[in-house]
Amino acid sequence: MIHNGRIRAALAGSATAVTLLSAGLLSATGAHAATSACDVNYQVSNDWGSGATINVTVTNNQSTAVNGWTVGWAFPGGQTVTDGWSATYQQTGANVSATNVSYDASIPAGGGTVTFGFNLAYSGANPAPTAFTLNGTACGGAAPSPTPTPTGTGGPAGGPTPTPTGPTPTPTGPAPAGNLALRRPVTASSTEDSGKTADLAVDGNAGTRWSSVYSDPQWIQVDLGASYPISQVTLRWEAAYGKAYQIQTSDDGASWTTVYNTTTGAGGVENLAVSGHGRYVRMSGTVRGTAWGYSLYEFEVYAVAPPPPPPPTCSQAPADPDANSKARNLLCYLKTHTYISGQTDAPDSDKVKSLTGRYPAITAFDFMEYTNGRIDTQSVIDWYNAHHGIVAFQWHWYCPRGGNYSAPCDFVPDLTNPSSKLYADIDLIAQQLKKLQAAGIPVMFRPLHESNNNYMWWTKKGPDAYKQLWRLIYDRTQAAGVNNVLWVFNGMASGQGTSLSSWYPGDGYVDLVTSDYFQSASDFNTVKAIGTNKTAGVAETFSPLNPNSDPAWPYFVVWASRDWAGSGKDVAGLWKTAMANPRTISIDQLPDITAW
């Protein structure tokens, strides 16, 4: 998937190649066209020249659920599946089959989906398969020729919208499920160029888009073919989104009723609950959110709101049983990728971009001053809305009894005292995590970091007190309704007086086990051995990893640039080397986090 916040192709040097296949067969039957039994979206999320990571989404367009599935295809380029998740794989020559595992056997009816993924190896080219089957039935065929999109200025952007001829039929019976706008006739007030026509906003392909010219107002409307009740409209924005816009419905294409209105659109994926009916549905934009036009990957209309997608599965359940979909998706992404790049402090991430041309995928922030009187959560929300990158937080916690994060601090008496400043500090941070949750942001949260180095105050009373404090933070945060967090346990894998494993709070309290300063190749195996099936990482290091020489850590975060010179390494040069390697994942290679 092309990342919503990416820099446009006209300004970018190069972009990660993404191959998408969305296959569907349309036959005109009455007022509303029918799709094929299934659609398949084949997405290359990372490609490093000799291998790639693939995510596959299967959509069930039938009126009955699929219970038990096998998806089949043939590789056209000699590719080989090396490992995978959320399915079991068999390959004979070019032919591959992926069969459900126990937890994802059902694909709901009427637009329900299932997603699985795998890594592959190849030599030479990596072409996408051209056909897929679901339980032996073809998912595919040719979509009809797109309806031409006018490039004039009818409707709100100037002049009246042409009124269709003929009566609008009203279907009888229950409202249909699925996306009513899929591959229906569509018109727009303008088109940026011939490669961004309006039909591309209803083609079911997340890699194509409609884009308007760079002015206000603009609109796009779809003809559903009949008058239906409308309960949800989904806008899948590109980086160029609408800040102020209306959703309108009409039975004749001339008289419009507003069913949704906003002046605070945030872009990304907006699932809008509406109540209305009509044959025509329009997004009418009046204020753009960027200097560009309005641009939609997909404009979707539902009479029956689609069920929420099942939570992702990747062989690791989150520590929080109530973790929301964004946290679960982030965990699965970290679990199934390697060399995801990160940098502490947003200005330093900007510095990496200026040095290398690529922006780190993760930016780490700090709660250090939050319990000392300065709250700055909104700036993180603003950063996320602008970049759509992964947010991490550490917490250099000032001692609740006085002093900084390294001061002597006997916190043990406060562990059972809800009236203590220690409890108040925890509750304050929980409130900030809830603000980030309300803004739709998953967070990699690293409290009580560097557990076994005996420097921070929370380590000075030994492993048992440390683990009690960790569990208190977890329990208080859970009680506050925080469900957007991945819990990052952290210390030093080597070179310390006590082992990192002796400080581990337990599988029920941790998602990611991480080490600081990456001192030797053996650190990777040391960290992976802690806990049960936890994802590993380098949470803080003075220099970026090199995929050509370093172990395949899922992610790494480089410490602040103010200390680059003191590390004894050419960190700026090492960043250039890391980002020159296509296996290093930068922000432009991330999936659309706003859609999680």
C-alpha cells in the first residue's frame, strides 16, 4: 500500500515498488451490478532485491460466509515462499496454496475479508501473480471499461450538475451488503491529470486514486444505479485530503441532502456513520487540508455498514487482551518485518531525512517533563497527523519523592499507597496515553527502561521491586481504559552485573523485549530467549543497524543526535549507509497506519 503521507512522486527520488491485484468480474443485472464471488489484493509491502514481504487480502463478495478456505495461485517469476503467517503454505513448482489456520477459518459474507502474508525469495524480477482461486473458484476476470470522468467545472465548482434521464428505481427487499459504489459510474468536478481519473476512486484498488485540481471547491459523486438507504461512507484519502467537506445524497442528481458535514477532517481513512438514502452520493469539498487538491484512493458507500475487520493474527497475542486494532496491527507489523528504522526526537528524524533522503519509520518521544509540569501531547498528535509514522515513548521519570530519574529514590513504600505522588504520576501518563488513543495513535511505550544497569531510580531496589512497579503501571493504565499500547521491556542484553531475564515482569505484561546499545551479535539471541514468543528490538542505540552485517532485529531506534559525536562513530555516515540499503524500512514503506 502506498503510504498516505508520502511525498508525491513529482518530488520524490524513488519509491518502493508496490504491486496490487484486485480482481473482480462485473455483469450488468438490473439496476445494480454484481461482483465476482471474491476479490484478491496482493500487496508487496517490502522488497529488498532478492526477497520480499507480501500481504494478501481476500474479500468474500458472496451472500454466505466462507468457512474454511484455500487460496491458490501460480508465481510467474520462479518465486519461492520462505515463511508465512496466518495461513499454512504448500508449494509445488510455481503453484502455491495458502490454507486457513484455526483462528481465521471464516470469511464473513457481503464484503468480509481475511488477510494473510508471507516472505518470498526470488532471482531477477518479482512479478505478481495474475490469477487467484478461492476454494477452487476463480477470483477474477476483467472489470468493465471505466466510465469517462468529466474534466469540466460542473456542480459546486461552477455550473449545474447534469441531471440524469429516466426514473430512479428503488429496490425491494433487504438492503444489500457490501460496497455499493464499487465500479459504479462516477463523475467529478475536475481531474488533476489522465492518471488520476474519478473511476480510480471506485475500482477497489488501494493503489490507484482520483485527484482533483489544486483549488476549492471540488466534488466527486457516484451513481449507485438505484436508491438505497445509506448508513456509512468510507473515504480513503491520499495525502491530499479534505479538511472541510460534506457528504450529500440525491435521488435525481439535482436536489441534494447533506447527511454529514465537517470542518475538521483529518485525512487517512474516515469511516463516516450517516443516515440517509439516495441513488447518488457525493463528497463535496470546500477546504483542502493541503496545498494539493482532493485525492481519494477509494470512495465507498454502504447501505449496511461492513463488519469490523477481524483483528490481525501473527502468532503473538498482545499482552493487553483488550488491545485495539491499531495496537494489534502494529504488533503484527513489528513481528513480521526486520530493520524498521527509528530515531529519537522529531527534529532528529528530520535530520536523518535531510542526510539520507528517507525519514525513519519510528520516532521516539519522551514523557520526561510530563510529571514535572510540562504537557506536550498535542505536538506528538500533530507530528503523527503530518507524518503517519510509528510513535514510541520512553519515560525518564523524575523521582516522585524528589530528584531526577537517576536520584536515590525509595519508591517501595509507595507501591501500595494510592494517595502517593507515584500513583499520581502513573495516572497522569495514563491520561496522556488515552489522548493519543483518542487521536487514533498506537504507541510503543517503554517505561522503566534500562532495567538491569542500576542507574535509574527504579532499578536501585532490585528486580523484585522493579517488577512490582512495572505491574502497577500496567494495571493502573489498564484500569484507565488505555488499549493502544505495546509494552516495551528494556535493559542491556550483555555487559551488566545481572541478567536481563531476571528483571522480566512476565509474559502477561510485555509485548516487546528490547536491549539498548547493541553491543554484540549475541544480544539478539539473548533477547529472543526472554519470555515466550515475544518480539525483539533495539530500543536505544548510538548507531543504526546495517542489514548487510547486523542480525535481523525487527526494529531499532537511534539515540538523540546531540550524542552522535560522543559515540565514537560516524553516525551520520552510518545513517547514510543504512538508508541506502533497501532492506532498511523507512516511513514511506509503512502501511497506512491510519487504516488500522
